[in-house]
Amino acid sequence: MFTSSIKPYRFNILECYLLKRIEKIYLDSAYAFYRWPEVYIGDIHDFPPINNDKYDTINKDYNSHDIDYLGHYVYQNSNEGHIRIYKDRIKDCAFRIAKNLGINGFHVMNDLLTIVLIHEIGHWFTHSCHVNNKNIRLKGFASQAEIMVESMAQLTVVWSMMKLKNDAIKRITLVFEYLVERQSYPYQAFKELGKKQTHVKTLLKRYGYIADDYENNYGLDFNYFLHGDKIYKKKKNIFP
Ligand SMILES: [Zn+2]
């Protein structure tokens, strides 16, 4: 049945738990879904080429710690996408991290699988699970700034583990932070929120306005996402 390395990805117990937490967060803020997305794992060259995604995302020169180098949310503008997890790239990355951090490589590999899965699930939620203005946000997703799209996916990882403190979570957090430090800027931008990263409802509300932005053209941008109305009001004072 399977002629290549590609298989459906099977969620482990911890991932199911983290996904339920994320589900609650998004569903409390006007997102909805009926089924989780399709998720596949395999070596990158066994996957069929992506030809229906945003051109500059597929051909981007990723650094090897960027999460979307290790996996990908593949979508067409108006349709829900699927998730690909690149096993060979994750394995290489995991053993490099394990060596540098002095922790077990197989543990790091499992941690990376979880991080990549939840990051890509974050893309899936913010692309295709909107209740409000669903069609506008679905079609507008590809035009959103990379900094915004990646911040939402990174925050999804942060939110999934918020307030959890067991050893497994501590190790995933350590691996995630190690990764973030080495990723390109769009993947680090969410850190500008500082302690406000956990202000989930506010951030999802602001993201909703930004996702509608190209239609109403209020000039909302990443500064608005970080600071709310403060910056926006300042801009209005400069340009009354
Ligand atoms: Zn991403």
C-alpha cells in the first residue's frame, strides 16, 4: 500500500493532550472545525512536489532550524490544507541539537516532531478554521505578512504548553527555545510580545482584525498585533 517512506502521522499521547489544549484555546475565540487535518510523515524527497502553495514560501531559502524547513502546511488559497512532516530533516536536526545540548537524540527527535506538528497545526487553524469572515480570511491568508503568519504558528506552540511544568514539557520547551534562537527573523518575532505572549484572547482578537485587513484597509499591521491600539492611535495623530 505504501510505496515510499510516507505514512499517516500517528499522534502520541502527549500530542493528543497538547492538541486538546490548543483546540480549547482556538474554539473559545471563534474558530471551529469538525476534523483534524491530514498529517503525513516521510522523507522530503518522497513527497510529491508542492505546486499550489504560495510561491515564495516553497522556494524560500530556509535555514535548517526554521520549523517550515522541518515540516510544511500545504494549502490552496480557498481550501483547507494538509501537513507534511519531514522525518529525514528532523532526524538530522535532532541529533545536532542533542549533541549541543548533551541530551538523548531520540528524545529530541520526538520533541521536534511534536513542535513541528503543533506549529503546522497553528497554520491550519489560522488559515482554515475561522468562524468570522471565513472566506475573506481563507483567501487572504497567503497575502498576510510572513512575520504575522509565523508568529501565530509559534504562539500556538507556546500556548499548547502554557502553565505545564513536567519533565517532558521542560525538555520540549528547552528544544523549542534552542530552535527559536537559531531560526530566521519571522520565527523569532513573536518574542517581542514578552510576557504578553500568554494574552491569548487579546492576541487572537487582534489577529482577527489583521486577517480582515486587506478588505477594510485600516492599516493594521504587526505593530498593532504587538501593542494594540496604542501605536495605531499614535499613527492617527500624525496623519489626522
Ligand atoms: Zn510556519
